[in-house]
Amino acid sequence: MGRNYRNEYDRYQGSDTQKKRRAGRNKVRRSAEKAGLVSKGDNKDIHHKDGNPMNSSLSNLAVQDRSKNRSFARTANARKA
């Protein structure tokens, strides 16, 4: 049986909390593009140092390679180590 993307969206990605978090990440990415820190297709991500996408203060943001930002040590319950 394949992955049920509709169910996944309904249960998780479509929740109000996740929509707000995604909007926060997109907002920071757009402002970084305007500032010239990143560009479309450059394989860079905006890293939120504290792991909270709602915290968009400049001291909490850094530009990282996509592979480095999406791969980090995790605890037993899948939190950042």
C-alpha cells in the first residue's frame, strides 16, 4: 500500500499550527532572497538555530546548505540533540 498524501495533509500539514509554521519559514526565505543571501535553486536553507520557525529574529537565523540543515542528530523521541 502506498503513502496516503491526502490523509497526511488532513491530519498534519493542513492543521492551523503547521500552516502558520510553514508561512513563517516561507516569509524568512523570501526576505533572505530579497537581501541577496539566498537565491532560487542554490540548495541553501534558512536555519532556525533554536528549531522554532516562528522565531524570525536575525540572531536566530543562518544560511546553511540544504543537506546540513536537514540532517542533524536526534534524541530518542526525534527531537534535536
